[in-house]
Amino acid sequence: MNTKSMIVLIFTAFLFACESTPEKADDAVAVEDQGTNLSDATDDASSEAQTYGTEDDETSGISSLDDPQGPLSVRIIYFEYDSSDIQFEYRETVEAHAAYLVANPNTIMTLEGHADERGSREYNLALGERRAQTVKRQMTLLGASPDQIRTVSYGEERPAIDDHDDYSWSQNRRVEILY
Amino acid sequence: MNIRKFGSIVFFTHILLGTLLVLNNALALDITIEQGVENPIPVAIVPFGWSQTSLAPIDLSEIVAGDLERSARFEAMDFKDLPQRPAEYKDVNFRDWRLLGMENLVIGQLVLTEAGEYEVEFRLIDVYKEKQIAGFRLPSTKAQLRTTAHEISDIIYEKLIGVRGAFATRIAYITVNQKRDGSKIFSLQIADADGHNPQILLESPEPLMSPSWSPDGKRLAYVSFEGKNSNIFVQDIKTGKRDNVAANKGINSAPAWSPDGSSLAMTLSKDGNTEIYIMHLESRTLRRITNNQAIDTEPNWSKDGKKLAFTSDRGGSPQIYEVAVRGGGKPKRLTFNGPYHARPRYSSDGNSMIMVTGQGGIYRIAILDLRNGFSDILTKARLDESPSFAPNDHMIIYTTTGARGTTLAAVSADGQVHQRLALQDGEVREPAWGPFLPRR
């Protein structure tokens, strides 16, 4: 099974909060043993959410925020120049965080939008806002409540890297997911 | 470097001013001329007389010469080459000056009045016509003497170039300094247009943005992230008292004063998308100007108060649009030639507009002639932004980022004169050139 169909399946699984897919992916990420290790996710998980973790499946289920290997460990979504489109590679990240919010309705998340320094500062502030709003919209489409997601834009004012080259700019065009 | 030693070298002349001047812990900007005009106007400024026997409280002629030299449109005669040093008209020996080919002569004196105040008298003289072009007596105070010198420069500029000088004005800007632990300190500062007298108006560990002068020069609007979100503040410069005028959910940014001072145009995203609004400051009522799914931001008022120019990507890429303040209607697109145009600023005479233009990863300052639609790129670096007109439209101050860090630079509207304004340490950006002082 290729990665694409795998992701589509995961997407479907999260969207409808149904049983997870039986297939195993070769590049499956490890999740923590939820039976013995009480993570943030299981601590306050609803009964519905617990069904995610009962399946013997390594690719779905609500991950722990603390799991360095889990999909929730990805906290930064990077963007192309002057774009607020979510790149395909961040689909899984967005879905995992949305599912986490669904499973933890009392959790509030902040999406912090940023831009690279090129062009004008106020336009970049608006661009950072649009990036954060795009991620928020995706997460709410996946079931998260809009009330759980705060957005803030820093534009180009808080770069991750202060240098003035292509690599730095690629690292600065981002939305940071903060819990 | 001695400011008096200019000689005839205008190109690549370095004028370092106030390098060590420290006021309010703020460092002064060093202004360097990187390129001047080809034929600067020669002018001789004779050291001003002083009515007392004690040392004069200020060297007015040095300040005037510095102003004129920095504009790069004048070439001041080296003080040591002056054939005579008259303080009064009757003492001018025209023949001496004619022999040196010196056309324009400035003489004057500083007088301490019986009331303990100051009076500055100066004359601008046409040597060939043996005629006084301008003569003024300006009352002043000890604290105001530098400003008085700049006012003299403004008059000389006006008499010899035809447009009021903008030396007796101030600029606002944002500085960023990195502390030892890597954290940053942002500050909002103002200084005289020659970089002197820098004053910190606000310091914050969170970013500051977009300073905008009230038309009377008494207040600044700006954006501060001190509440972990962009908020708009209006601060009284003298008292430091300030109001948080916009603190909605989402973006509160890009404040721009209406020419009558009653309102601020601004960008808010409280209704879900970045849109431009006008806030009446006294009543705090809001009127929405744009209504579009795209980004609409960076409003700027035409000087007659009738139009707003702004940046929008409603056409797919950021471009400049213009809309009537009253009645609204469909915004008219002003820029077509290139994939990126942003941050418009109207000139005072309404004939042109400056902006950031981007193409192939290079961002420069462009000027658009609103009468015929032609545009010119004025700057030469790769990352130029935040252009702001001097109130006489002759110079444009902006931010430039390059190998020497992020500093301010200025370019004349005709592209001939280039200056650099840098701090010894740290970043300086987002300059906003303040208005003229009221004429007296």
C-alpha cells in the first residue's frame, strides 16, 4: 500500500472517528503503549477517544503530545513563498492535531503564523495571519471546535532564523502549533 | 572626521555625525552620503558672529553646513578657505568672493537678548548680484538653537532649490538589539532628521511595528505585540501618555492618520479576514472600507483626504489599489508592471506614490508617477522596504537589509542622491518621516 492511499485512509478514519485501518504501513510510526503509560492523551480522553487506542494498530490512534516519534511531535508547518496552502507532507500533522483536539475538547491550541522577511512588513503580517487561519480552517473541518484554536500572526517580526538567505526564509515561513 | 572638510568631493563623502552622542540611552544614527548630485550648488557659510565674549553656546554655521552637505545638493566651502568672515552685510567684500567663484554666501549672528533669550539673524546673499536673497531674524531659546539652525537650512534650501527644506523635521523608527541571552529588545525612537537627539519613546521585549505620525507631529500611532498579539496604540510624544485604540481578536495593524488628524485607517481581521477600516479617534467608531476574501492592508491617505491607497492580493498577487474614502465603490488597481507591489505612500503634492516592488526575489523602492502611470525603481539593494516621503517629497527614507545588516537609507525622489543612516550597533528599520513644523 502506498503512502498516499494510507494517508487517505487515516484521513477518513479521523474524519468519521471510526475504527482504524487494519493495514500496517512499512514506515509506520511507533506509538506509546497506552495501557501502561498514561499520556496526556489518555488522561483526559473521552470514551470515544479511547477506542482509537484499543486497536492494535501503529498508524492511527490518538498519539501522545510527548511522544517524540508520534505525529503530534510535529509542531511546525512550513509554507511556500507568498502561499498559505498546506503542503501535502503536512496533511498527517494537521489531521493528528485536529484529532487530538477532538479527543480533548478542553484543550486550547494556539496557531502562530509567520512569514519570511521579503517584501513589506504589514503584508507579511497579514500573510502570517492567513497561514494560521488556513491551518485552523483545516482542523475545524476535521472536527475540532473553532473555540479550541486561537490564531496569532507575528508576520516577519519573530523569525526562527535571523539570516537573510533561502534556507532561513524557508524556516521562517511557518505556522507553529502551540499547546 | 571633521564635518567641515568636504572640499569638492561629494561622491562617497562620509559624514559621521553624533557617533558618540548618547541621550536617553539611545544611540544616534550615522548619516553617510553614498552618492550625490553631479553639480552641487556651491555655498559659503561664514561662522556666525556671537554677541558675547564667552564661547558661543552652539556653532550654528556648522549645523547649517552639515544639513546642506548631507542633502548632497550643495557643496559648502571649507571653512579654512573662506577669504573673510563677515557677520554683517556691510562688511562683505564682494570682490573676494567673486574671485573664488563663490555665488552664494550665508552670514549671520547669534545674539543674547537682555531677557536672556536668543535671537539668530542671518542673510543669504547672491554674490554676483550683490543682493540679499533672504534675511531673517529668528527668536530662539537655548534648547531650540539646533532647530533654529535647521530652520535656516530649510530657508536656504527653499531659496536656492525652490522647495522648502525638510531639515527641521523629525523621523521615527524601530530599533532592535540583541541581548547577551539572545533575546531581543525592540524600541520605538524619534530623532531629528540629521540623526541627532534620539529619544526612546517605548521599549519592549515584544515586536514593535509601523510607526505613523499624526499630521501635527505631536502623536505617533504604532503596533505593539506586548499583549502577545498585534495591537494599535496612539502615544503622545511629549507626555508619553498612550491609548490602546485597537485590541481586537486577530490582526490590529497598519495605522495611518487621516490628513485632518481625526481618524486612523487601519487593518483589522476581527471579522475573519484582513480588511481596512477607518476609526474615528474621538468616538472610536469604525467604518469598514474593504470587503474581500483577499488580504487588504497597508492603507495610506492621499493628502487631500479623499482617497486611500492600499495593498491587496485580490488579483492573485500583491498590488496597489486605490479607493474613495467617501462612497467607496470598486477599488481601482494602480500597479500592473510586475508581480509584487506593496506599501503605498502618496507624495504630499499628490503627483506620485512610492512603494515596494518585487521581482525575481529582489525587493526595491519604486516611485509611480500618478499622472502618467510610469514608474521608476529608485534603490539598488535586494531587500528594501518601508519607504516614507520627507514632507517636501524630495527625499525618501526606507529600510535596507544586506551584508551590513538592517539599516535605514534615503534616496532622492529623482534617484540621484543616496544616503545611509545606520546605528553603530543593532538593527534600525521602519522609518517614518515626520511632518513640517508650523511655519513661523
